[in-house]
Amino acid sequence: MKDCCNTGNSKAQIKNPLKKWFNYIIYTVIAVVVLGALVLKLTGN
């Protein structure tokens, strides 16, 4: 069941997707920085 149904709180349903997408954005930015640094290191620039 969904979190809102278990807790009876509709705010939990709204907050979780925003938190999920925020985490995805943060992890994507970190991955881009790390991969960019790796590519620059391998190409010797």
C-alpha cells in the first residue's frame, strides 16, 4: 500500500516524490562531475 494509506497522512504522498527527484538530481550532478574528471584525466587535458 502507499505511504499515505498506511499513515493516513496525505502530505507524505506529496513529499516523497519531491524528495526522490531531489535525490536523483543530486546523484546525477555528482556522477557528472566524477565522470567528467575521469574523462579529463584519461585524455590528459
